Amino acid sequence: MYSLDINFLKDRPTYQKNFEKKRPGISLPTDGLTPVYIGLAIGISFPVLVGTGLWFLQAKNSELEQNIAQLDQENQRLELQIGDIKKIQTQTSKIKQETQALVSVFDQIRPWSAMLQDMRDRIPPVVQIESIKQIAPLAPVQGQSAPNAAGGVEISGFARSFNDVNDFMLTLQQSRFFKATETKIMTAELVDAPIPSGAQSTTSLQIKLPQVIKYSIQSSLSDVHASELIRELEQKGTVGLVARIRSLQQTGVIQR
């Protein structure tokens, strides 16, 4: 026969409470999972950051490509403008050179009216000019610069004495229209004075005139610019040339 061993103490409320207190519970260690959570957060955030960075870089690359395209267009436009500017500068430089060449020629003009008036003002009373002609440039003297391409003049006539011829040469050397170092007496000789035309037809008497000096003086035109001779040109009555030179000075083509 079997006997039942029933413990009714377990059914009592106080025992149940003590049993529940003594029953071991299962608890997870929360402190040890912190690195796991951190690693998990990093693992999740890293792809997000990488994706965000890639999106940002792509956006920046697209923006830079647009900027580069705009800069290329701007560069092409500027190159065209630079090419036009260079063409204009070349044309301007050519025009300036041509203008300067013309001004240089213009500034070397020696009006014959002014030079003849200067000679009349300088010639002694006892000296007579028979002819004035333009000659080719004098041959350069060794050790000196080449003569002016404008050439020179040869003055011929009669004087009462050799001293008068010499005085005339000295006064010409003081003129700014001629080169003093190249103003020289070429010939001076004693000859019979020429009888004025018509004098022999009015009388049958043989007239014996005193002898005179027949001379010739050569000189080269000075290389002083006309713009530097304004005062002399005004005094000799060359008003037109002076007005043109002053107009060119006002525009800056000729320096004052």
C-alpha cells in the first residue's frame, strides 16, 4: 500500500511568500552592455556619416563643375577681349609711330622766308648778297657727327673788304637757323666791281669802279627743332608754322 505524504505547509500564504523571496531571479548585467551599445551606435552612425559626406562631396563637385564651366566661358570671353585689346594696341602703336614720324618731319621744317629774313637782319651794310642756293649736306668732318640731312646753303655776293666778309660769317654763326661749326668762308677774292646793268648804255665814258671782294659762304642748317625756334620764327613773321606747332603742343604730340 502507498502512503501519501502531503505537506500542507507549502500551501500556507506565509510559506509562499518566503519561497518567492528565496527563489533566485535571472538578471542581466547592464554595466557590461555599455560598450556594445556604443559600438552599435557607431556602427549605425558611420554609414550615415559616410553617406552624408558622399552626398555633400557630390553636391560640391557638381557646384565646382558648374563654376569651372562658367570660368571657362568667362576665360574665353576675356581672351577674345584681350585679343581685341592687343589689336587695338598694335594699331594705336602703329598710328603713334606714323604720327611721330610725321611730327618729326614737320618739326624739322625750316621756312625759307624766316631764314632769308634772318640773313637780311644779320648782313652788314657793306655786304651784298648776289645769290642763295640750297646745297647737299656737307661732308662730315672726321671725329664729328654726320651733318643734318636737310643740307645747307651757299651764299654768294660782294663785300667791300675781307673784314666785312668775316663779320658776315660771324653773324651767321650766331644764328640758330645754321650750325656755327659748319658756317665757313669757302672763297674770298679781290675782283673788279661789277658794273650795274644799264650803266654803260647811259654814258659813253669808261667807268672804273673800285675793286671788291667776291665771296661765298657755306653753312649747314641747324638740327634744332622748329618747336624750339618759336621765338625766332615769330620774330621773322612765320606765323602759320608757329600756330601749327603750338596746336600740336597743346594736343601733346610735341613736347613743350
